[in-house]
Amino acid sequence: MFIRILIITTLLFTAGSSFADTYPELNGVQVFVLDSKYNGNIDTLFDGLKEHGVDTVFLRVFHNSVDRYHYLEKNSECRAGVYFNTDEACVVRDVLGEAVDSARKHDMKIFAWMATRTLSFLKTPEFMEKAYDTSGMKNGYGMSIFHPEAAEKVRGLFRDLADYDIDGILFQDDFILRYREGASDYARMAYEMETGHTLTQDKLFGCTGGHSLTKVPGGCPDVFLPWVQWKNEKMMEFYQSLKIESLKINPDLAFAGNVYYETPLEAEKGMSWYAQSIDSMLSFGFDYLAVMGYHDQIAGELDLHRDDALKMVENIADNLAQRVAPTSRILMKVQRVSFAKNGHIDKEQIENICDMLDKYAFISRVVVPVNKLEDISGTCLVN
């Protein structure tokens, strides 16, 4: 195993890109759904963003069955698919090609924001990962990275993405293995083959009393923690395969990964809940860490006052600033609207987030979401 990882890591370093080597500070926007007024006229958006000092656009290039379509179109033949040319999925429209052309005209960077495990067209009974459950096995969160055909389909999508003149790929926050996932036949057999241990629901989640973890719900330290660390290793190996395939086609690509807010501050929770680790993301070659420090969401989920949630985001930035060099690789996301039903965040809250980030001289940032030029008003991006 060590030799295999060493070989892969060597290949990654030798194929490293000039963009990733320099890690420029990014001042970006993340586009969820392009407004209809840019249909056939996307240059208007890039004109305005460039004028206000935005240098990077992160564009959603996947379409799941619950998503709104770019340009708010309603008559696509694709219930699910992608916004770039490929034979691996239904092509809604080559929006990525349109955006790349405009980005190049304006001397701006563009990242393709791509999903993996929750692509609707891969969440089939054949490809789904399974989760341990008291009643047996149930469907997990997304497709199984252990299924060879499913994994190869994702690699094919990334190869086709890399064929575009993009600057990088942002991994959607579905690039995780959740708490109980890893129960499929493919996953269980792989674990047993590599470790010699056969896992069951009771072994992983049936411990009580002195055997229970204090900070992580459920699990035995002598069985559970090695298992989640193994899952993290498998995620990183899958990431490396996607990266290597992409770099073969476009050696100048940079790679960004979404980071959950728990992961930097509480490593055990990040590993247990998501099979996600800052150390492994850095070791295995993510160029940028896109931190989902959504203060409004944090406040709602943890029942915190907004000021306390802001302090938590600051603690995340402080933590990463001590671990990540250069600090431009830290891509802090600024939540512009509430993900709750009312959708509103006071302008003062956004200003407070922006003021906090200003103390970090070279930290990168991206405002989320920006679907039209007016969305950047009152944010960190306005000159």
C-alpha cells in the first residue's frame, strides 16, 4: 500500500501545474444558476464581474434532478446531466464552453464546479453505496466509489472536463463518505482483503459504556476509528485517480475541495462524519481548500448567536492559517443569502464576515451564491 501511494504521489508531483505551484490568491464568485438575462449574452456577466475586481468564476457544471437549470430554462430533455460535452451523461447544454470563452476574453480564471457521488444519473440501485443500519443494510448517501464501473464513469467525466481550457475543478461537497456508509459488498470485501477484519453493524455501532466515543456518536475506538481512517484513505486514492486522469489531458489544472466547517476544528468529527481530513487533503494534493464557513448555516445548525457563529468562522480561518502555506490556498466562502426559507441575511452580517477576512493578507475568498451581477452588491467583492 505504501509503495502504491508513493508512486501515485510521485506522478502527481511530476505532473504538477504552474497554476497550482503558484497558488494565486483568488477573489471569486460561485455560480449556482445563471440568470436568464445572460442567455446568449454571458459576456455581460463577465464584463461586470471583471469591472468589480472578480478574477475567478466557479461555475456549476452538473445538473441533478432537483436543480434549477442554468438560464432558468425549463424545457431540457435532460432530467439530470451535465453542462459540458461528454458521452458519459446527458448534456443539458455546453454552458461551460460558453463561460470558458468569455473568461478568456476577460482574462479571468474559471473553475468547473463538479459533483461526484450525488450525481443523479449515477445513484442507481447498481451503483449505490450501502450504509450500516440496525435493520440491515440501507442505501447510503451516494454512488459507491468502490464499484469499478461507477468509479470509471466519474473518471470519464473528469477526463472530458479536463478537455476544456479551464483553470481548475472544484469538488462538490458530496466528495465524502458519511458516518454509516461503507457497507456495500465492494467496500466490505475491500476492507477485509486489506485488513483481515470482517465488519458488521454491531462491531461498528454496537458499543456502549466505556467503549463509546465521547465526541463522536457511536462506534468503538478499536474498530470504528481505523475504519473511518481507511475510508478517508480510499476517498483520497479515488481523488488521486481523478486528478491523474485530468492532468494527463490538462497539466495546468488546479484542484479545490469543499471543506465542512467541522473538519478544521474537530478532526475526529470530520473524519467520522465525512471521512474528511485537512491533513489528508493537503498530503494528497488538493491545491485549494474551499471552506464552507457559512456563518448563517452554522448559527442555525448549532443554535448559536450570529456573533458566536462569526467567531467560529474566524477560529476556522485562524486554524487553517497556521497549517496551510501559502494562505492563498485557503478559499473562504462568504455566505450571501440564507439557505433557510426566508433567504435573507442582513448586510451588516456580510460586512462583519468581510471585515474579519480582511485581517488575513493573502487569503482567497468566494461569495456564494452569485447568479447575476447584482448579487455582489454589499459583499467583499465590490471595489
